[in-house]
Amino acid sequence: MKPPHEEMPRGVPKSYNWATKPRVGSKNPKQFKAMTAWGQLYEAAQGNPATNTRVQIKNIKAYYLSKSDGKWYLLQSSTKVEGKAYKEDFSGDINKTADIRYELDGSISAKAGNGYNFHFWPATGRATINPYDVRGMFTTVQARLVVDNPKKLDDRSKARYLLSMGGDYWLNLTVKWDNWKTNEDFGIGKFKYVTRNWQAFNMITLSPDQVRRNPPPIK
């Protein structure tokens, strides 16, 4: 959560406090009794010349670190994600149906571009939390580049897709978004380039020293 993004996501104003580097959001769930992990897929700021490449996304998970016993607990786990294409700057909460393809392993692949990102979350829905027992949050997902149309040229070497993980606290499991009155984010992770190989994209709300003392449950 300290180093800057590998590249700025396209269409995100530099004035946004997550445009160039990750940042921790809300540190206190307060009245929020639910949460969800989420991620966001963008083209890089300099553009994405690849037209026959998609991003496969799977195994989104969320954990919380308990104040009471100092252990990590799984809150969400889903092979499949779902989501929508939002305006790159999220202005007006404008969104539309995303370019999603359902893969054989139960995951999905998606594209972003033309002024829109792909904003996604677990297909299983939000999870309940005890706001008084949350010391830290950790979210993670796996992603890689895949060919869109196998009958066309593989241009993954030209692809410039970035992915970041994050998460929100919500008032409850079903409340709708209302201009940040019903939810607030607890963090936005580092944007990294998606490559041909599976890799994890993570977000954590703990400081580096806290992470060393309480490493999250990743392999």
C-alpha cells in the first residue's frame, strides 16, 4: 500500500487521491454492519493498443482481522465475480452492461475501454461484519490476460490493462448506493499490470509493521 501504481489508470483525474498511488480509506466501520470486496480494471493512461485481449478474473476473497483474538477470518470467497462498466472517473455513478465472457472454470473475463472501466465484486453478495471487532481488512483476487478471439492474432504482448483491489463498508446487506451516505470505502490498492500469468492483486488496511505482525492468509 506504499509504492505508487505501476501506471496511472486511464481517465482518472489526477486530483483523485487514489490516481497515482494506493491509499487506506475508512479505518473505523462505525455504524456499518456489512462489507464487500471489489476490484477495478482499467486501461493504462497511455492507452491499450490490444484489441484481441481480455482479462480473466477469479477467486475474489475478503478477510478481516479480529480485534478480540488477533486472527484473520474469511468473509467472502467466490470463483465468479460480477460487475458493470462505469465511467472511468465514476462521475454520476454512470454505468452500463460490461463486456463479460463466462469461462469454463466458473470465472469470467472482461474488457475495459472507450471511457469505461470494469468495476467488479463477488457474485455471492455482501458479507455481515461486527464493526466493533474489525482491526483490519484484506481483499484479494487473481487475474491474467487471455485471448478474446482465438481465430484472430494473439496481441496480449501489447495489452496495457491495470487492475486494483479495494473494498467498501455498507450499512447493511441490501441497502442501495446513495451518494456515499450508505457506504464508504476502506481502501484502494495498488494498480498493477495484468500479465499472461496468474497473479494476485491485493489491498490491505494495515500498516507495514502491522502486516509483519499479522500477515494475511495468502500463500
